[in-house]
Amino acid sequence: MSEQGDEELERDEEAWTPGGSPLDRAAFNADGLLPAVIQQWNTGELLMLGWMDREAMRRTLTEGRVTFWSRSRQEYWRKGDTSGHVQYVRSAALDCDADTLLVQVEQVGAACHTGTRTCFDGDPLEVVQGFPPAD
Ligand SMILES: [Zn+2]
């Protein structure tokens, strides 16, 4: 890693200090996992949802790349290592009760393993739409 990269990591750790480490504040479920919503940083596209344990979250917050915990394979899975569809981290936030993580990324290519841009492109459902009452 470059010296510049090390300096950026130090700045990040200082920024965490006031509220404590986000790894300590995150409310992992009974399986030690947290759902992570992945969003394209500049368009707002909702790309996918994956799961992170504490270590996957730590890697995601400190390495500039999104890492998930694969529940099916029981191993860490850094997005893009095999597919080339890398997710570069731009920002992250815990939700109001710290049990869901939002990660905004620069997505390379398709986010979904089926080859679509997002995991939500392929199966739109029919719904009854609601609207606020007219004045
Ligand atoms: Zn998908």
C-alpha cells in the first residue's frame, strides 16, 4: 500500500473516534451478520443487498473495496475479484438503529451475478399504487 493510502486510513480512524468505532456500534444479528445495501454513489441506483460480518464490514470500511460474507459458501467474498465487477467504496452509513449498512460505491459493470446492472432489474411486480389524498 502507498504512503498516501496509509494517511487516508489514519484520517478515517480519527473520524470514527467521536461516536466510537462503527464496528462496535453496528448491531449484527444472531448469526453475526448485517445486511448491507449497495447503492451507486452518483445516480442513487439501488444495486444489490449482501451480508457482512464484523470482519467483512471492517474490510469494506478500510480497504476501498466492498467485501461480503457469503452465507452459501461460508467465506469472504470481495466483490469483483472473480467477475471483474468491482465495487469501489465512496461512503458508508449505518441506519437509525445500526442494524443495516448503506454503502455507496462506484460500481464497475453489472452488480448482479446474473449480469444485470442491479439485482432488481429482472422481476418487476404488479402492485396497487397508492397516492396521497388530493386537496
Ligand atoms: Zn443479483
